[in-house]
Amino acid sequence: MQAEERQQRIEAFLQKAEFASLEELSELVDVSPSSVRRDLQALEARGLVRRTHGGARLVNPRSDEFTFATRDSRQLDEKELIGRACAELIRPNESLILDAGTTVFHVAKYLEPKSPQILTNSLPVANLFASSSRVEVLVSGGVIYPRLGVLVGPLAVETFTKVHADTAIMSSGGITEDGISNSHGLLIDIQRAMIAAAKRVIFCLDHTKFDRRSVSFLCPLDDVDVIVTDSLAPKALVQSLQSRGILIVTTDTAAPDRRGLAPSVSGSHPARTTNVAEP
């Protein structure tokens, strides 16, 4: 593949994904990272991309598809219910890692009464508690992507390799019987560090994420303790996850009055059940 064709493919990929790691782009065009760096230099010289630590981002996205506000508008009712149900699993004064997913933001909205210590790479989560006297927030380092509301890159990864937390509350692009996946290598590296830093790992996934594979593999199901989802999640996969020892918390999306709903809880993780608070 010639350099011009590689650069066209890289630009087209970034138009869809908005940002990507060097490793992702190297696999995309099947050349070495050093060749991708030269391609990115050429694209940057033309004003199309901006190189960052560990990758590149698009300068002028053509779409708002990946903005935080746009992503947050999808399955909004389910996210709100999942957020409330997940918050009920958190004990007072826990140390929490929160990733930058929009569903996790809805969890954060219900956490202030628990007075947690929060570690995050999410700008919306950090801003949510900017004036709170009950929540201590540690924000990671990294490169800011304002449209996405996230900090990424090696500094963000390094932050989470140096901390420990009671619980990590995560999101992803998909879950199958093979494991959890997400959309970007830059997010994958951070999320893996988050998982490694936590005693208990909770994934908040609405039903559209089930039986779906995203671009990059994140972790096996053995790394997951709890999944909080809605009642439209496919029963076959839910039962399979329960058989793997994962605690499933399900909200009732069909209820006419969604205030004060008690989520249903089934299954348990044999290695970490002591970390699961009763809702």
C-alpha cells in the first residue's frame, strides 16, 4: 500500500472514529508504527489531523456522532435507570474509579449521598462534582478531547496504574460470551488500567450493548464482577453471564413509574461477592 493510499485510509478511519492510537492505525494500514508516524506528519502538515501522545485526532470532524451530548442522548431512559441502580450498589465512603462513558455519568449523578472518593478521566464527571463538598475527585492526566469529554493517552493510563480503588464503574461498546469490547485503543489501555486497579469491577451496559462486538477487545468475562443492565437485555446471554458467576442487576424499563424502582439482582461472582453491597 502506497503512502497516499494509507493516508486516505487513516483520514477515513478518523472521520468515523475521531481519534485513534498509533497501534490501531498501524494495524489498519498494515505497516510499522514508524511508517504511520510519517503518514500522520503528512496529514498534520495538510491540517487534517493533530498528532497526540500515543495517537492522533481529527482536526475538523464532519459529524457530531461521537460528542458526549450526542452519545448521551441514546437510550437515555435506560441509562438513567441503570445509573440509579448502580449507585445503590455503592457503600458510603468507597473509593471509585469512573470511566468516561455516558452511562457511567448517569451513575455519578446519584453518588453524592455516598460521599465517595472518585478517580476519573471524564470531564463531565469532574465538572458534576466541581462545587460538591461531599465528593473528593481526582482527575487523571492526559490529552483532553473536549467534544468527547475524555482524557486519553499515556499520562491517563499512568494515573490509573498508580492508584487503588474499591470499585471501578465502567462502560463499553459491546459484550458477548467472549468478553467485553470497546471502540478505541486509547480507551482500551486506560480501561484495562482501571480494571487492574480495582477490587470490584462493575459494567453498566444497556441492552443495545449485548451480543455486540466493538472494534477492540477489552477484557474477558472473568474480570467482571457485576453487570447492571435493563430488562430488554437478551435473556440467553444474561443467563450465560450468570452461569459464569457474574452478578446481574436488571432495571425494569417497562415500568410506568420509574421513580423508586427496585432493581432485580441475580447471580454472584464467587471470588468477590463480599464486595457487592446490597441494593
